[in-house]
Amino acid sequence: MRQLSGAALTDATGCGTIRAMRKLLSCLLVLVFGVMAAQGRVKVASLHPLLSEMAQAVGGEQVEVVNLFPKGADLHTFNPTAADLARARDTALVLACGMGVEPYLDDLKDSLPSVSVVEPGKSIPPVYLPGTQQADPHWWNAPQNMKRASRVLMQELMSRAPAQKTVFRAGQKAYAAEMDALDREARVALGRLPQESRVLVAAHAAMGHFGKAYGFRQVAVHGIAQESEGDTATMARLLRSLRELRVRCIFTEATGSPRAMETLAGQVGAATRPLVMDGIHPEMRAYREIFNFNIRNIVDGLGQTR
Ligand SMILES: [Zn+2]
């Protein structure tokens, strides 16, 4: 008892007071640094590698980007796991493509009620598949759309960290300048292609935004997703149409099996070239790299004589 009393007495005076003060000080420091960190860096989760790159470009060191899209996954079949969602729980916002690319988005919003979901795709004017009311969701295939999306992202970041407005504005300006340069370079390269060869026969309906930006007609062999299949009558009509158009090249998925498209190309006497249509490739992470890869293959494939 005497020992306990002594300990209690010591706590109430010298050492106990110092310990309490130290504890209070360390709590205050954590609080101060936490507020500083919260004011300085915005944690952003992203559901597409190109959006991760955009967030990093616009936010610079003032954002921390958590890429939720796993390497090697398919954009149209990916569904985030509970572990993926847990990584997004303490973020300020989740960046999604929108336009129906992420059919799981409502479930994600329910799972992360305190996190804002931002869909830059909502700011992009829709491009409908010919003869349908179905909008092509692959808006990233045109740099001017990426530029527009980066403005949406900048506003979101500014509203969360107003003290860093200058940084975000400069990041977006540099990103927009890069998109303008890509757009200009693409127009020069594509300008060599004659009007009659400007037909993009692609494995899935992913080049609508590209076609609208650069004056190409899109013929989609399948639907929006890579795994969609056409029926026999549709395929027969397609073959007739491709022969009539004297299509020079058929574009395959750079990340999928080219066999079906190669067979089709053989049937109509066309060449094949790969395109990265979903903006995702295991070796190419930068938008510039992916977009230029597509431009090179389109110019090369459609520039051939028949
Ligand atoms: Zn796609």
C-alpha cells in the first residue's frame, strides 16, 4: 500500500506531470502535422492508370495517388475487391472514368460513403455508336478529352486543398500543353492519310472519340467490351462492307489475342496492326506513349496501298 501511495504521489507531482505534458505535446504535434499534411497533400484513389498519371501530373507533390487498377486486369471485367476498397477508405476522392466504364460504381459509393467519387468522363460530350443511343465510353482516346478531364480534376483538387491552388493550376497547365502538343502532332501525322482510307475497323467499339476528333469512321467488329461477340448474319454483313470499303488494315487489341481479327483481315485482304484501346498496357504506362503507339500504327496500317 505504501509503495502504491508513493507511486500515486510521484505521478501527481514531478514525473507524472512531465509525462502528461510530454504526452499532450506529442498529441498536439501529431495533430498539427496531421492538419499540415491534410492541407498539403490530397490522397486520390484512381480506377484507371491514365487517371493516376493525370492526377500525379496535375497535383504534383501535393497529391498522393493510390492506383486501384491491378496490372494485367481487363478494364471491362475488373471489379475492385474488398482489399482494393480498403486502400481507398482514407482517400479524399476516387477518380473513375465514368460513362458506364465502371458498372460497380454504385456499390463502390455505398462501400465508401465518406469518399467523393469524381467522374471526369461526365464533362466529355458523348459520341454515340452509329445507329444507336449507346455512347462510346472510351473518351481517353482523344487528347482534347484528357485536357478537359484534367480541368475537372484541377477544380476538385483546388476545392480540397485551396492553399495549393497555384500548384494545381501549374500542373494542369503543363498537362494541357502536353495534350495540345500530342493533338497537333497527331493531326500532322494523320493528315497524310487520304480520305478514303480513314476507316478504323477495330476489335471493339472503342475509337468513337478518336474518330470524331480526327475524322475517321469507326467500324466495330464487336461491342463496347472486348469479349462481346457478333452473330453470323452480322459477320456476313461486316465482311461485305469491309470488302466494299477496300479496308487496308484491321486493328487488333494490343493486349488481347489477335487471332480472330487476323482471320477477318485474311478474309478481306487487309493487314493488321495493334492498338491500345482501353488505355491500359503492361509495358506502356504514359498516355503519350500509348497515344503515339496508336497513331504510328494507324498511319502505318492505313497508309498502305491496296
Ligand atoms: Zn474498351
